[in-house]
Amino acid sequence: MAAVLEAFILHSQRAGRVFPVVREKLHTGGVFGIKSGDVASQNLLGFKAAGFWPSNRGVGGEPHQATVALFDPSSGRPLCIIDGNAITTARTGAAGALGLQQLARPESTRICIFGTGVQASVQLQYALKSLQQQCTVQYVTVTGKAEPAFEARFRDLCTISVATDRNAAVAASDVVITATPGGGALFDTDAVQAGTHLTCVGADTAGKRELPDGVLERARVFVDDEVQARTIGEYQWAPSLPCTEIGELLSGATSFKRSPSDITVFDMTGLALQDLTVARFLYEHASERQLGTSVAWRW
């Protein structure tokens, strides 16, 4: 949480740079992307190479694949290579929680979550910690059927059940979390009630979306990076609307006083700076404790 908070504030202060995102579809059916950046004042430089390969599911593999690398900005020599899947999962969950703390109504106790995968699980985990109240959770699956393994992870933390009607579940919720592959609108526009906060995770590529037309127009929209959100996030579907970067709130540069009827959307496309600050935290931790594998670098 601290490392992701630092990334948002650095981005707000323009103390760190986010380089143009690479996000390309492959002939294999996968999607390959690179997010990179630096923080000159901290000698922090690196990238995350990541993507989505849906065919991996057919052979029992993980469709999301990511690798993070840090470099010495003075010499260009690599400092470390780290599993990016774990970093992406944790930092995205933490980012969602920071948005929730800033934007959702404090009395929120009813959650609707779309998805039951790795990202849905971490988003729900962080949301339950952030709300700090006994919550009721309805989850939406592709098949409409219950997933006992997903329920088992959260049964001791909340009251959880599968949603039989996705629109009714959205309408009955204070917080809606969408954590799917972003293949299309997940519910009807008029299902979103006044006072709802939406955390949107799945739109991270041109053409992807989870929200139906009309929701952004009714909402106060917050993003992690405005340019990136206009290109690959939910915001690509309504780029002329005003929005606020979440780092502006977290740094105190701007404020937001929510009214009970406000609808808020946090459109998360993922910042390279999040990957870098979290990777640096892990690298320093590993170095101090002599963890990991050291490799001699010829150059």
C-alpha cells in the first residue's frame, strides 16, 4: 500500500515519468505490453513486460504473464528481474483499495464483484480490509453458477453468495468492482444507483470495456493516468469528459467531497511507477536478506 501510494504521489508531482505504453495483439492470440518509466531523483528505472494469453487456460497455465526488470540508470546494467505476476496482482489490489478509501461512501457494506479470478480475488481482499465493516458480497460469474472455491476464500470475512441477476446485484450494491477480461459491458446503465462507487480493472487495452454507455456521463471519473486512460481504459469510450487523477487526491493537490448521491468511477489502467516502486521495495528487501539468485553480468 505504501509503495503504491508513493507511486501515485510521484506521478501527481510529475517527479516520475511514465513512458508511452506498448500494447499489441499477437498472431498467437495473446496480447503483449510494456509499461516503463523512471524517477530521476531516486535513480529508479525499469519496465514491466506483461500481457494476456487466453490459450494458456487450455493447458492449465496462467493467462496473465508479467516480468519486471530494474536497471541502474547510470550504467544501464540490470539490477534485478522479478516475477511480475505477483507484483501486478498486489499493486493493483492496493491501488483499488486506495481509490475505495478516497471515493466510496464510508458506510458502504454491500459489494458486487464481477469475476472470480486472481484479480477479482485480490480486489475483494483489499476492499474488505479497507471498508473495515461486516460486508455482504454478491459475485457474478460467466456461467451464472456458484464457484465454491471462490466463496471459500472469503466465507470467514463476509457474507458471500453468487448473484442470480447481475443488474439487481449492481442496483443493490454500494461498491461495484469489475475485474474481468474486458470483453464488453457487464450490466445495464440504469442498474447503477446514486451513491455507488465503481472500481474498474479490466479495460487495459484499446477496444476493451466493462461499463455500458452512459455510466461515465453520470459519474465523477477518477483515473490513475489521464492520457493512458483515454487510450486504453474505460475512459477511451468517453474521452471528452472531465476526469481527475487519483494522485491529485492522495497528494492533497485537490480535494473531493462526495455527496450521498454521487456516482464515482475509478478507472485503473495501471501505472508503470506502481510496478517500479513495488519492485524496488522487493529488491531492497531481498538484497538486505540475501534472498534470490545472483547472476554475474558480463557487461
